[in-house]
Amino acid sequence: MLFSITAAFNSVTDISPEMLARLGIRGLILDIDNTLARHNDPQPADGVVEWLETMKECGIRMIIVSNNFYLRVKLFAELVGLEYVCDSKKPFKKGYRIAAMRMGLPKHALAAVGDQLLTDVLGANLFKIKMLYTLPLGNRNSRMFRIRSVIESPFIPKKIYCRGGKTAVDHHTLKAITYKERL
């Protein structure tokens, strides 16, 4: 299936090392815009830097693969301490192939993480790796988000994982909510 999603998350920070271990994932191919940071924001979203550090401490390899231009990707990747592939032309396989080679991991141990159906999800499926979908960062009450939600909702899993409660808690307290509850 071209739009298959392994699991969906409210935020990238809801992905835990324990969940990755259960899925056999040892490497993540990460998108930037609306996944690690708001669109064109030079700073990572709240909690992303800490999440990246946790992943690194747990031995999860990570690389940024973005369709964005060189300077945007380079500056962001250096800020968070990750390797990168810019102007990757997702959903085509080239950026994913380069990322897999740099991480030195087989496809079955990789997953892509992103928020776009036609780039991240389609690209992961064409490259034949797992896909961890995240709801996009940004204003979820905006008209564009609502339109996008209507178009993409048939492809998004019914359960979206998020941290339980409203306070910061550890990654073990994930709970499932429905896509409609998130809107």
C-alpha cells in the first residue's frame, strides 16, 4: 500500500525508545518542517531537543531528510546535532537511500518520521520502510489544517498516540486517542 502508516503520533516527542524497540526500529529518518519545527522556524519545537537527546542516549540513529533548501536544512541540523540530506526530492527514494547508507542500517531497522502524506508517507512506502506519522505542528485551527485533515483522514490510523495527561510525563504513559478527538 502506498499510504501505509505503521503508527501515528500527536507529536514526534510522543515516540518513545521503548516503542521503537518493540517495532525493531534502530534508525529514524526525520523530516523538519511541521515535524521537528514549525514551518520555516529556525528553532526546534518545544521538547524536540530533549527528545533527540533521549533517542541518542538510547542508541537510536537519526538523520534529517528534507525537501527544503541547503541553508535551511544545514543550519537546523547543526543546531540539533544531526546529519542531513537536503533537497531530497521526497517521495523519491534517493534521499532515503543516502540516509540508510549513512546510518549503516538495513531497511527493516529504519522508519521515516513526518507529517506529509504525499512526501513523507509515500516516500517511506516507496522505499519500503516503516512510517511513523506525526500530526503537523502549527495552528491546528487554521483553515488549511482543516482542509488537509479532511483530505488525509481516510489514510490516517484511527488511533493516534499521545502522552497521557496535560503535564510532561515519561514516554511510558502513552495513550491512544482518535484522529477526530485531536481536531
